[in-house]
Amino acid sequence: MKVERIRLRNFKCYGEADLGLERGVTIVHGVNGSGKSTLLEGVFFALYGSKALDNRTLDDVITTGEEEAEIELAFRHDDVDYRIERRLKLRGDRATTTKCVLETPEGTVEGATDVRQKVTNLLRMDAEAFVNCAYVRQGEVNKLIHASPSDRQDMIDDLLQLGALEEYRERASDARLGVKTVLDGQQDVLEDVRTQVEQKEEKDLHERLNELESRRAELADDIENFESQRENASDTLEASTEILERHEETREEIETLEEEIETIRSKINETERKREDAGETIDDRKTRRDDLEDERETILEEIDHVSESGDDTVDTDGDGDAGDDGLELPEPPQALESTAAVEARIDALERADEQLRDDLETLRVEINERSNETDRLESQAAEFESEAADKRERAGDLESKIDDDEDAIEQREEKLSTLEERIEAARERFDAAPIDFGEATDHRETIAEDREAIVSELGDVTAGIKAVRGSIEEGEALLEEGKCPECGQPVEDSPHVDVLDEKRERLAELEAERDALEDERDEIGERIDRAETLREAEREVDRLADNRDNVAQLLAEKRETLADRRERCEQLREDADELEAEAEQHRDAATDLDAQIDDARSDLGKINGTRGEIRTELEELHRLLEIDDEREEIEREIENARERRADWQTMNDERREQLSAKRDRKRELTDEFDEQRIEQAREQKRSAEDYLEKVDEKLSTLREKRTEIQNAIGGVENELEELERLRERLEAIETRCGDLESLYDEAETLQATYGDLRAELRQRNVETLERLLNETFELVYQNDSYASIDLDGQYRLTVYQKDGEPLEPEQLSGGERALFNLSLRCAIYRLLAEGVEGTAPMPPLILDEPTVFLDSGHVTQLVSLVESMRDLGVEQIIVVSHDEELVGAADELVRVEKDATSNRSQLERGEPPEIALLSSD
């Protein structure tokens, strides 16, 4: 990434500023307080907005006394041009963002949040990561070195995107536990729904529905019967009312007859004519009587023929046997000459037909019930078989998962065994060591203290050697001049010359002591290396133990899951066996019922045949009664005609007979409507009215019962619909449980993968960062007293001097710490620029007042560091400093000055010097 242009308007101390930046090293120079850092803050604010303000607000950005501010930044990233524009405006007592756009080749991104997110994605670092890597702000040069190891680890892990892996691993763990919780909850719901389905199936709803429908049919028959009887009662009421009305009319007619007796005489002539007509009628009636006699004889012959050839016994109890409970039809009498015999025969046949009809209805109900039972048994058998197949399929799925679980357990056991072997191998390093496991750190510190004492003593001896050697050289110089090495007097015959020999002997002793101390120091250095190896072994055991505990936890959970699945698989197969046995029992029962239904249908046919024969004979018998009635009527007509002829013969002779005829007619009317019959009609009318009143109440009760049963049928049908919905829900929950189990396994695998990946990437990054840090540090301190830097897996830093002495970074001087921290920042920058899997376009390296804690010598080393970063290919380096010594390292120079009158800062390009900052002087 390269910043190409920054434009500010009313931004803090800048009224108007427009600066283009080139590749290479740009030095922003000016006195303290001139506004140099504000220029960099403008770049930072343009990229990240309010996230770049720390604890300040947007109000602090707008220049005092102004209402609006603008910031525009143009930059090139990964060979693509981008431009950000932000505008702020004061509204009342607070500032708000009125415009925030990012122009990209794909289009324009608008809104502060979306722009900040886009910039974060482009640079692959948020505002915090930006200031921890690319932007070293004023006063924060020692931020990383002063941070605790854990904070430093978090900062660097976040920069290298490793913190996200731990977050992902924790999310995967939380997701796994969450899926487990949901899965357990869904399995509880599954069992609850399955229990509800079983409870409803145990209610035998289809059988209840059939029973209710049968009861409804029975009530319908009862209602129909009562309605029929009500109609009969209405007819009776109407007939009795008619009789009573006719009685009144007859009474009036009798009164009229008494008046008409006197007028009968006028009808004598007419009666004579009628007498002649009556003779003809008698002849016709006799002929009709003979024809009826012939018809009657024919019918009797047919009845006799049927009686002699027919079987009058039929099976009515449905057991295939005509005996015991079977109906025996009544034997016809030997002669049906009398009406009473015919009526008796009809009554017997009607009773037989009524019984057959009842038996027929019973058989139909029985056939219907057995058919319904057969259907229910077949349906339940199919449901049992389907459920058994489903359970076996689920058991098969579980077996497949059990195989996968066993493979996973085997792999984890192998991994656990490998970790145990690695832990044991690391612990075995202590078998030949002089210390026990866990004492390596203290052991190394003890050896380091011993080495420090020897190094201190060696320094004293070295200083003594230097002093003695200087004294000897001075004495030898004096001797060459002929002077005493002690007093400076002429040495001729002086006894003090022998002191040089003593000093030379002392020098030899000190040199021998120095050599011994150096040997001892080297031996202790080897011991330190061995102690460091043991300390690394302890750290490796701790790391491996953490991995082993994690794998052991996952292994225990997988074993628990495997046991649970095996138990569920076995239970499913047992349930399937029971369901298949029940299905077989239901099918056998259905087969038996089918046989009984066939027998009942056979009996049904026989009954219908018998009833047909009965109805035929009844028709013939009724015809006999009609013939008898008609014969009687003919006889009466013949007799009446004879009587009228006799009456008419004497009517003209005896008028008294006329009167007698009228009286006879009166008596006939009186006999026809006597008081007993009238009283009977009145009684029938009262009974009919009373019955109609009661039957209406009964019909109302029956209809209410029918409504209740209809409601009950609706309730059962609703329960059946609920059962079907529960079955569908059960299937959906079973599918969801299967999906959750798969998701749990995936989350478990993902958790382990993130943990392994984070450990592997951290180790690789630590090794790369240590290499880059040593390369950078060597460029800065190549002729100094420091040898190397050690960076362990927890990002703890140790500086080693040329003599092997380890130092914590805090033990360095202020300038050395600042330079060391800049080296660490540059190494992190290089690591991010190189990338773990390839190069990554990085933002400019920005240093804000890096010389605050540096003396003149360290400023020179800082220049070397900046030049080394440029030589390593960093595209753009921006350094803000008031130090004149840094100006010589600039490719571009920007000077910042502040107008004392307006308190506004201004930018001016300067010419960098043509000579290097440092000379050999």
C-alpha cells in the first residue's frame, strides 16, 4: 500500500493542507508543536474514522472556531487506486459525519461503518492492529516491550490473525456444546411426541369412531320408528275425530229420516224399477262369486305346492347351523278355507318375516363391525410393519454412525497414545539430568547467577590485566627514556627496575586466572544451553499435556455418544421385533374375521331368499282375504238385492212396510254409531293426543343424544387428525435429531482443527518472527555488544550479549529499549509483509517522533534501521521528527511550520541534503 495524497481542511491545526507523498522515505520535519503528528493523525482518521480518536470525540477534530472539516485520502493498494473522503459538521454542541465515501474500482462504499469495514478488509487489520504494526505513534514506541507477555502475545496474535483461530475454536466448542444442548432437548421432545403418538394409538380411535357411528345409526332408526309411530298416532287422531264428526252428522240424519218417512210412498214406482235392476245385479254377482271361487282354489293349490316342496328352516344366528337358534317357519294349516285360518297364517308369516328382518339387520351390523375390525387390524398391522421398518432403518443409520464413532475413537486413542509417548519422551530427558522435572527454570536461573558471578569476576580480572599491562607498558616506556618506572628519576643503578618483573609475573597470574575463568564461563555456558534444553522440554510437556487433555475430553465425550447410540440401536431393534410380532397377530386375527364375514354373508343370502318366499306367500294370502271379503260383499249384495226385491214387492201393498223400512234404516244408523263406538273413538282421540305430546319429548331427547354422539364423532375425528399431525411432527423431529448429530460431529472436528492449526501457525510465526527480528537487530547492532534475541512460543523476549549473558528487554537503557522496540515493530511489519503463505500488500511504515528516547548514537542506529527497511523493499516509510539528524535519511522532505498569529500549521516541501546523515567522523 502507498499513500499518494492527503488533503485536510479545518482539521485540528490545519486550515488548508494538500500533500502528495512518493515512494521511499519521507521525513516530516518541524519543531515540537508545529503539527507534524497531526498530519499522520489525518491519514489514520481518514482510514478508520472515529476508531482512530482513542477517547476523544469528533468535536476535537474540527478546527477551533470552524463549523466544518474535510479529510481526503488517496492511496494505492495492491495496484488498485482508492480514495476516501470524510466531511464533518457541527450541529449544536456536537459534531456529526455528513459524508463518508470510499471510491473503489467496483463502486462506491458509503457510510462510516461500511467504509471502516471495507478498509479493515483491504488492509487485513483494524485500527488497533494498524497502530500495533504499521503506525508507531508518539510516546508509544515502547508499547510492545512494556506489555506483559500475555498482552504482547494477544497483540501479535491479533496482528498475525491467530487470535481469530482461538476465537473460532472457542466458538466451535460453544457451538458443539450448544448443538449438544439442542440435540438433548430435541431428543426429549422426540420422546415426548412419540409418547403422545403411542397414547393416542392406544385409544383405538378408529374402533371408537365405528362404535359411535353405529350408535348414531341406531338412534337414527329409533328416531325414524318414533316418527313413524307419531304419524300413526296423527292418523288415529284424525280418524277418531272424523268418527265423532260423523256421529253428529248421523244423529242429524236420523232426525231427518223421521221427517222423510212420510215422503217414501212417492218412491214406490222408483223402487219397482230398482227391483228389476236388482235381479240383474244378483245374476252378475253370482257369476263374479264363481270366478272368485275358482281363483281361490288356484291360490290354495299353489300354496300347497310350495309348502310341500320348500324348506321352512333358515339359520338366523350366523353360525351356519339351522338348528338351535335358527328360525323355523310355521307349518301351513291343512285347510285355509276360513278367514281366521288365513289370517293366522298371515300373522305367523309376518312374525317370521319380522324376526328374519331383525336377524338380517343383526347380520349386517355384525358384518359391518367385523369388516371395520378387519380394516382396523390390517391398518394397525401395516402401521406396525412400517414403524418396525423405520426403526430398523434408524438402527442401520445408528450402526453406520457407530462405525464412524469407533473409527474416530480409535484415531483419538492413537493420537492420545502418541501424545503420551511424546510427553514420556520429553520427560525421559530428565532421566540423565541432574535435576527433576519442573526444576529446569530454577536450575537455569541458578546457573545464570553463577555465570553472572564468574562474568563479574572475569571483568574484574580483565580490568586488572588491563591496568597491569598499562603499568608495564608505561614502565617500559620510562625505561627506554632511562627513567625509573616508579619515580621517573634516572634509572642508572636504580633498584626499582626490578618492579617490572614483578608486574610481569602478576600479569601472567592474572592472564592465567582470566583463562581459567573464561574456561569456567564457557563450561557454564554449555550448562546453560543444557538447562535451556531442559526448560524447553518442560514447556513442550506442558503444551503436549494441554493437547492430551483436550483430546481426552473429546475421546470421553465420543465414547459416551457411542454407548448411547449402541443402546438406542439395540432398543430400536427390540422395538422392531415386537412391532413385527404384533403385526403378524393382527393379520391372523383379520384372516379369522374374513372367514366369519364370508359365513355371515352366506347366511345373509339365505335369509333374503327365505324372506322372498315369505313375501310371495303373504301376497297370495292377502289375496285370499281380499277374495273372501269380496265374496262376502257379493253375498251381502245378493241378499240385499233379494231383500229389496221382496220389500219392493210388498211396498205398494203395505205402506206400513215403508215405515218399517225407514225404521230399519234408522236402526241401522243407530247400530253403526252406537255409544260404545263413540266412546271408543273419544278414548282413541285422547290416547293419540297424549302419545303425540310424549313422543315429541322423546324425539327431542333422541335428537339431543344424536347431536351428542355427532359431537363425540367430531372429537374422535379431531383426535385422529391430531394423531396424523403428531406422526408428521415425529418424523420431522427425528430428521432434525439426525441433522443435529451430524452437526455435533462436525463442530467437534472443527474445534480440534482450529486448536491444532493455531498451535502450528503460532510456532511457524514465532520462528519466522525470531529470524526477522535477529536480522533487523543485527543490522542495528552488528558492531555492538549484543549477540542475538530469543523469542519463545509465548512471545517472551530475551537479549543475549556477546559474552552470552541474557538480559530482559527492561534491563536495556531507555534509548536501547526504544531502538529494540522499533526493531521488533519492523520485524512484525516484515512478517506481515512477507505473509505466512505469500506476500501481502502492507500500509506504509509510519514512525511518529521515534527519537524521543534516543541519544545521538542511537539516532544513527535508527537511521540504519530506516535505511535497512527501505533496502528490504518497504515501499513507503513516513517518519515524523524534529531531529535534524534524521533529515539525511530522507528521499522526500516535508517541513511543517505553525503561524504564531493564526495558530495554523502549513506544509512546505524541502530539499533533502545530498550527503548521508552520518559520516566516518
